[in-house]
Amino acid sequence: MGPRGSFGVALTDVAEHDERIIGLTADLAVTSGMQRFRAQVPDRFFNVGIAEQNLVGIASGLADDGWIPFASTFANFGAMRSCEFVRHHLGYMRQNVKLVGIGAGFAMGQFGTTHYALEDVAVMRAIPNLTIVSPADCSEVYQAVQELAGSGDPTYLRLSGIPSMPPVDQGETEFRVGRARVLRSGTDLTIIATGSMVAVALNVADALAVQGLSVGVVNMHTIKPIDEVALTSLVGQSAAVATVEEHSVLGGLGGAVAEVMAAIPGSPPVLRIGVNDFFPKVGSYEYVIAQCGLDAPTLVTTVEGWLSGLGKQSVGRVAR
């Protein structure tokens, strides 16, 4: 079904139990997975056309009247084309709008740079009062919509990954906005990932475990407010931390983690992995991911080299 289809199913389900739920889109009903919602609750579905700023403005007006709008468009358009509207209405006025950014990262593949969303978290993270949620798989998309429907907080819901997005084993952890899901614990390295990169991080951890490394994985589905308690717990427990995200290495998850860790005495070194400061060549999703070094084999090599450079004093087993 993919993250978009999962969003559409979740939105329809919450709308059945709460008549305040409204769905809006900027001419992307089917692409956003909202065709089910449109068919079942047509009186609460609005297509504003290709007018993303109006999408945010209309949603904010509805929120001011007591409705709970979920407004969907491509992530790059919602975060950047509508940035001033998001800042004023969702940030400054705290209108209870859930802005749903679909196709985040490289999910739009051959559509190219105009449709890639690599700066959206950095832009949204700078806006006060705005929650940012980036689910790791389709199940978590569903859980996020369920919780956000009752949260009362203006939120940017970032949907990364493609229809074949693999499920993530979340163990016994529960989804709670602002609370990371610790999937594994590790003493040599902890990989903190978000969105589509969580499943990849687990594959990287498996590969490094074969080499005798103890590697933890944290699903940081809420980038803002970030779980500072979970980050603080890594001090003294994990010798190193790496962040992985399908986003620019500037201003996203890596920056958020580094900002917190820098203020904690004795924090482990942090490696930020994401899209470097360039525009990659256009191609299929898999091609661009590999080009940016975000595929599992390349990530294993990147992390291995970094850990080796830290030496024995930082990471116990690396030099063995």
C-alpha cells in the first residue's frame, strides 16, 4: 500500500470516529492516497487545486473554526512554497493543522530535483511551535495519523519512502509523539535514523554485528520535539553515534541530534549521514539513494571507516 495509501486509510478511519476531521489536498487526491477518504466522506474533502499556499491558508481557517484539517501535498511544495503561510498560521498562530508532506526525500524519482524534498525538515524545524513527525514504515504512518488526530498541535507529517517501503520490527515499543523507539541497544555504536532510513539502519546494524560490533538502532520518528531523554541515555552507554536520514545533512535529524549532544558533557562523537551539500543527478529512487551513499552497503563502508578513525579509546572493538 505504501506510506501514502496507509495515510489515506488512517485518515478515513479517524474521520469515522471524529466528525471534526477534514481532508484537503492541492490537486493530489489519488497521489496522496485520499481517494478512499474522498469516496467515504465527500462532504469533508476539499481539493483547492494547485495552490499550496491557499491549501495552508484554508486549512488554517477551518482549524480556527474548530475543525481538524489534514492538508496534503508534495513535501517540497508544502514546506517551501508555503513556508510563510506555515510560519504565520501553524507556527505563530498555532492553528491545529496537520500538513502532510508526501513524496519526501527522493520518493519522486524521475520527477527530479523540482520534486525532491531534501530541505523540508531544516525549514520546518526552524519554525516555533511546529511538531515534525517522520514515520519509519506504513504501520507507523497509520499510528502517527491516529495520534496526531487528537494531539491539538500543528504538525508537519513527513512521508518518505516508496510503495515497497519495508516494514520495521518495532519490538514492544509504542508510538508516542516526542518519544523515540529504541529498537536495539549497542555499546560500540548507536545509529539514529528517521523515516525511510530506519529499515536501512537495521540492515547496516546486522552487517556490522557480523564483524563483532555491538550496534544499537533508534527510530527517531519525531524530529521536533526531539527525544532528549533518549539521547542523554546514550552517554556512557554507546561509544559513538551516527545519524542517517533521507534529507540534507544540513539542518535535519543529524543537526538536531548534534545540537543536543553538544550540550551534554561526555557525549560520544556524532557522525551525520545524509545528502551532502549538492543536487544529485536525477534517476530512479534506487539510483539516487545509491548516488548519495544512503544504500546499506555504502553506509556500512562509511561507518566502518569512521569508526576505525576514532581508534581504540573511543570504540572498543573497532581496532581488533
